[in-house]
Amino acid sequence: MQTTTLSIALLAVILVLYMRPVYGIVVYMAALAWYPIYLTSPVGTIDFTVCRIIIIAIYAKLFLHKDLLNRFKLIWLDKLVIIYFLCQLIAGLQTMSPARFLENRSGAAFNQILPYFAVRFLIRQKEDYFMLLKSFLIIAAPLSLVGFYQCLTGRNPVGFLQKYAAFGASANYIPVQRYGFYRANVTFGETIMFGLFFAMLCPICAGILQNVRRNKCIYFIGIGLMALGVFSSMSSGVLLTVVFASAFIAFYRYRRYWKVVTATIILGCLFLEIISNRHFYYFIGYFTFHLGSAWYRARMIDVALFGGGMSGHWLTGYGYSNPGWGPMVEGFAHTDVVNHYLVILSCYGLIGLMPFILVIGAAIRRISIAFKISTLDSEKWFIWCLSGAMFGTLIGMMTVSLFGPTITIFYIMLGLCGVMPNVVNQANMSLGILSKQPTYDRSLGQMHSNVIELYSYEE
């Protein structure tokens, strides 16, 4: 299979070098979705997947276009992404074998940092952004049908490739049933990864709906098929992600009441804390397929944060060793840390977790800037849908840890948050609009617009 992997990678590289630079991301996403990540070609001690080879080609193409490089300016989100990666190195070198750890982080740089900056370099205009969303639909819709077939029958059409897997877990994976359906994994090797692929991208793609006039029903069908992909995974964490993302998007028309809703949620959580013998986050399980697994996830938070689970390891974590929380949760020797925030805390301690929280805050700030400077309702809609995807993912990360393709998609989402102010700004400039921000004039008691110059929303 190494020959096949290299042949497909070579074909993808030719496409990347032949097409416009921005289409390199489309080729990358197609390979991420359709070619199993567990099929690799080793170079030294590093396993090169098709996606890792494609990202090298994307940067080779990028460096041939000096205009893209010259227009790029480092923003705070970029700096924090780099700082977060460096903090992982600092913490990991204190707790793990340097050779093993640096090998692991080299792969992480290919899967996380390089895709993030590829998006930051290449997505500059609204047309590029919508091309990317349409590509997501074209890539994901057929894959969801394959997943639904596996969900109904238990047969994975590409399952025979698992025997060539470079990673043991993928090679030994056998689909299991839940409520009479099989949990699909298709090319992803694991059901949660498969479901999260759709749950993270589906809300973003919903941003197309108010920006197309013809054949809108086709886009509705595509988004419906992505929702079918979510269902096919039969995963509680995946369902939680899409439920909260959908609720956020549905709130778009009522967003003026966000303060009331926020206050109500906070008071509701306090009320649950007072009247119940459990913490409020235990009730998240009612939004999932399986209450038992939801209890395990909530209990993991109790053990890690309040039950001494991080005692003596708060600063730099446990590295990639078993933190030993399993016996304290359900009496298991193995610890399945089904919470991405706790995974970071366990591996890198507060040195890793705090910069990660700052990265999320910087991404939210970029989306907020874009929403404020947007002048059209259609613009606000696709920004809101990206915000919904982030919101759902951040909630879902409390019940599942991101790994494999899903962590790559998360960094691509961060990149989209980073470029969004410039995407909106370019659209305004193409329409001859600088920006119109409605403000309230207390002296007149009227609404009016101030014109604000926007040259570049890079910091």
C-alpha cells in the first residue's frame, strides 16, 4: 500500500501545482476525507500520510506567489497558535523522552500548524471562502452516503484497507452497534472522528444558504446529507456538538437578546448546582445518545479537577503517560480521557492549557470583529454559522477529544476565524463600501451610520 499511497500523493501534488493556490486546500480536504489517514509511507521515523505530502506541495506553490506572502501580516491569533505549540514543547520535554516527543510534535506540525497557516495565507476573498464551503459539501455528501450504508449494514466498503494500517487501533477496529445501527467509520478508522468531520463542517457550510439564489435546494440536500453523516457515527459527543451548533445558528434572528439568554443559562447552571447533588455539567448527557457514557465524561471532570487527579502535575502534566484516573472514575485500569481540555491538561499541564484557552479567545475576537464590520445580512449569516460551528465544537470538546483528521479540521476552523475580518473587508471594498456601523445618537434619539475606514484588519 505504500506504493499506492505515494502514487495518490503524487497525483494530488500535480493537481496542487497545476491549479490556483487556493484550490490546494480543496485537494487537501478531499484527501483528508477520502484517503484513510492510517495508510502511510514512512520516511525515517516519521509516517507521511497523503495529506502531509500535499501540505508540502501547497507551501511550495505558495512560495512561488510572492504577492500572497507580501500581503500576509502576523496577527495575535497567529502568534498565540505558535506560542501554544512552543508551550507544548516546553512542557513535553520535561515529562517525556525528547526523541519520542519531538518525533510526535513533528507530525503535529504537519497536521495542525501548516494547515492553519495555509488557510491564513490563501483565503483572502469572499469568493474563495464560498468556493471552499461548496467544496466541503461536494467532498462530504458522497462520503455520508457511504457512512449511512455502513450504519445500516455494518459493512465498510473500504474496510479491507485496515489490514494495511500503520496504527494498530485502526487495523483492529470492528464496528459496533448502538440502538440497532452500526457505528460508521469508513475511511477515518474510528467512529467519533468520522462523525465529528460532518458535525464540525456542516454548520460552516450552512453559511452558503443565504448567499446563493439559484439551486438552493441542492445546497439544502448537501447539508442534509452531512447531517446524515453525523447520525451514521451514532456518537454521543458528535450529537452534542451538532445540537449546540444548531441551537446557536437557530438563535441568529434573536441575537439581540443574547444578554438575557446568557444570564438565563448562568442562573440555570447555578440553580442546578444548588438543588442537585451533581454538578450542572452532568445534565449535558440528556442531549446525547447514551446517558451512561455521558456520566463517565462528567465524572472524569470531577476526578481530574476536584478529586486530586492532577495533584503534583498541574504545571507540566503527565506527558503521554496514563494519568491513572480510570480507577477513580469507574474502576478501570485504563484511562480514556474523553475531554479535549483534559487531554491538554493531562499531557502538558497548565503550561499547555492556558495558551490553548487564549487561542480560542483570539479566534472568537476575530469572528466578533468580522461580524461588527459586516454590512450585509448575508455576510452576518455566514459569519454566524462559522461562530456556531466553533461554539458546537468547543462544547463537544468537553465530551470527546480531537485527534486524527478532526484536530486538523479544528485548526482549519481557527484559520477561517483568523481570515474572516479580511474576507468581509475585501467584500466591502469591492462594493465601494468602507463600513457602516449603526450607532445610537442619544441626543437625537435616532439610529444613524458612521463611516469607518477599513484598510486592513490585521493586527
